Amino acid sequence: MAAEVDDAALDRLWAALRPDDRGLVTAVVQHPESGRVLMVGMMSREALARTLARRRVTFWSRSRACLWEKGESSGNTLDLVDLWVDCDGDALIARAWPRGPTCHTGATTCFFRQVSEDGALAEASEGPIPAAALLDRVAALIDERKAGRGATNREGKSYVRALLDGGHGEDGRIAAKIREEAGELIEALAGDDREHIAAEAADLLFHVMVGLAARDLGIAEVREVLGRRLGVSGIDEKAARRAPG
């Protein structure tokens, strides 16, 4: 749906930017939920105006010398959520929902080739996965197992399903595993093996996420709580929780 874009406001916005000698600024497209970088393009003033008006990310194609709305031929558009300007005014971040694969190759993101330490270039099945997206993916897999879908072992058994079937009360299997993994992490923290500490922390986090799934909660709810606590003293936050209602 097209939106009204005030010309005066657009003039002020463009004046705050620092386009290059071709009148273009770099625009980085980012997934609004996972934070994954999907692609990078260039925007002219007209492309910026059209992006804001149509709420679909539009670039200036340097090769064709014309406006180019991402997905205008494939249908894999980028639906704008919001725009951010960097401190120097020469780059934008456009957070946008992708309708299908972003890359013309069919990949989720245009950034799926990784440079190794020795400088070699190698292709991966997908680009780098931000931490938030990785946790969301783990949570989604847990939900799949909870629903009885997804990979199992050769006998058709699922570890997550076995945990969930073992109960989520104080004496249930999930609680027992959380206690066990917490103890192993505490022991690991007493040592200097960083890899071991990280592995034990991953084990604990995984079993906590299974516990959340057992109560129909996800990592998103945990992130929301953590977000509310940012900038708040831990001492004050705990005191507020103990205060009578």
C-alpha cells in the first residue's frame, strides 16, 4: 500500500545524507527478526522516495541506469519495516521482510560465500546465521519434535520427544536434565577449558529451551524480558520483583 511522503520531509532527509559523486548512498537490507544481512544496493533520492512511498525496497540500478524495485520480476520483494541512517549519513539500513529468497541464485541471502583464514573463497548452503536467528532455529526444531515431526534416530525415537514425555514438573525428566547440565557447567567453569565451558553452556541452554517448549514458551519471550531489563540495575530489578504488589 502506497504511503504519503511529504516532499519537505524528504528534502530534509536527503539533505542529511552524504551521497557519493553519482548521487547514491549505500543501502544494506537486513531481516527485521533475525538481523541477517540479505543484500546491499544503492539508493538515489528517487529510489529512497519510492521505497518510503511504496514500502518496498527500491534501488538505483547502476548497470541499467534506472530505478529497480527488488523482486519486481521474480515476486521476491522486500517489504520495508523501517529505515536507519548511519552516523556519517552515507549509508542506510533498510529492515525488510523478504517474500521468498533474496538472492537471484535462490539463496536466502546474497552473502553465502565465506572467506577462509588463508583467503580462499568457499560457498556455504546459506550465509552467516546471527545468534538470535540460530536460537530461533533451535527453538523451531524443538517445536517440530514436540509436534512429532522431524528427524529421529534409526529406531524412530526423538530425544526431545522423550524429554517432553518424561514430564516438566520438579521431578520430571526435563528438570533432572537441567539440574544435571547446570552442575556440569558449574564444574566446567572451575577449569580453564574454554571449549568445554561453551559446550556445557550449550547443553544447559538447549535443555532450558526444551523446558520452555514444554510450557508453550519460546526464546522470543525470554528475549522480550531481557529487553525490558536493559539499562536497569540488576539489584533494582530483583528488588522490584520482591516488592509487594
